[in-house]
Amino acid sequence: MLYRWVDEYRTYGAEAFVGKGHQKAADTELRKFQKENERLKMENEILKKAAAYFAKHPDGGSNSPKRG
């Protein structure tokens, strides 16, 4: 166990043992990117559904007669 701790300290320096409830900077950045990726996937799904809807309803989906 001690050898692992020494190896982690040599590899990560001060960030090797950030403490309970804290994350290394790289882990924090990874978490941020994962969260952003999930948000973008949801936005993409919404846009796909909207595109499919408007492809089926080229008049904008309204049932009212067009004015012109």
C-alpha cells in the first residue's frame, strides 16, 4: 500500500491525495465534459424530433387556413 501511495505522489504530486469529497483537476474536467456531452445528446434528440415533425407538417403544424 505504501508503495502505491509513493508512486501516486510521484505521478500526481500535490493532486495525488486531494481529500474526501474533492476531485483531481483532470477528473473535474472529465466530469464537466461528460455532463456537457449528455446535454448535447439531449439537444440533438430534440432537434431530430423537431425535424421529423416539420418534415411531416410542412405548413408548420397548424390546422388553421393560410392567410394570404
